[in-house]
Amino acid sequence: MATILIVEDDALLLDALTGQLQQLEFGVCTASSVAEATALLQAQAVDGIILDLGLPGADGMELLTWARTHIAGLPVLILTARDGVEDRVLGLNAGADDYITKPFNMQELQARLQAMLRRARQPAFTQASSAGTPGTTIGPLALDHASHSAALDGEPLDLTQREWELLELLVNRCGEVVTRDDVLAAWRASPPEPGQTAAPLNSNALEVYVHRLRKKLDPSPLNIRNIRGLGYMLAKP
Ligand code: CA
């Protein structure tokens, strides 16, 4: 049974979340400030955190930073009223595994919490090398940068050149936002795809490629997230 720490200063919301997670047979512990949460994390092991940002005293971001330096691999889901793009990017770049804004749908929160915990159980990001060629492995995905090929769970992925370039960019910056302009610039810097010379390289084309790549990565736990208004991010498994 996974134990979740909920850090939330709204007592009503804290009660509701606690009840919901207990119904799903999670162990739950709670804190209403960063100081309380830090003390609790030093005394007890948990499997994940649901973290409010607007807390009395220290901001929730301080707990995120603390957890990132003190507890390796602990998944953190931010649940906050701060819905600006900059806030989301700040939270994700500071190492949050997911970011949900209030008001939220309880079922979506549950689904994303479960997905986050599943990803946390996958093997961590590792740099691998085989036969002297540099490769990268993220969970079930293995990239061979020299041959521009990728495999999922050991099965070769059938990727077009543009799909490969997009995937490599996302993998190289796993856990960070890759902007649309980054991808388009990388595409424009490389030769056109055979037989695809007429296809314009723009945001619409990018959406199509992201959609195809998601389908090829499905049903692995790898998740290409839309970061609204900015671009995409391959979530760390
Ligand atoms: Ca709050």
C-alpha cells in the first residue's frame, strides 16, 4: 500500500482528499505547512506527495526543493490555484512530476496520482552504452544516437526521420520543457525527409508528429505532456 503525504492548509480540502485517497486504500499522512511536512518526511517514509504551493509561512516550492535534494526519486504532484504558464513551468522545472490547478476534478487527480506512482516504480533514467556507441535509456525506451534508432521494451520502433529528431530532443531534455521553436529549429537544420519535401514545418505539423509519437510510445509509461502555450515535455519515468 502506497503512502501519500498531502500538504494542504485548506482544512476542508485536506479532509476531502484524505477521505478519497483512503477509499482507494492509500495510506495518508497530512501536513499544513512546509515545516510540518519536512519534519514528517524526516521521520517517516512516503511514496509520493500532493503539494499545495500557497501555504502559511514558507511557500510549497521550498518543500519541493528540499525534497529534491534530500529524498531521491520521491514523486511530487503540485496541486495549486496558481494557474499561470510561468508557474507551471517553474514547478515542473523545479522537479515536480505533475502539476494540477484548482479547481480540479477528483477523478483526474486520482488517475494522475496513480500514473505518477507507476512511473516512479519504473527504472530511473540511465545513460547506457553498447558496443562503444552512445545510447540513452529511459525506462523501457532505448535510443541509439549513432544509428538514429530506438527500441521500446526491446522491440525496434519504426520512426521516420522527423519522429526520431523529435524523440531524441525530448529524451535529451527529459523532464524539461522543449518549446515548439526548439523542435522546428532542429527540423529546419536537418535535411528534408525523403518523399516529404513539400510538408511545411510548422506548429500543425509538429502536433501531428507528437500525436504519432505518442501512439508509438503507447502503452509504455512514457508520457509526452503538452505544456500549454509553450511546447512539450517527456515526463521522467
Ligand atoms: Ca493553500
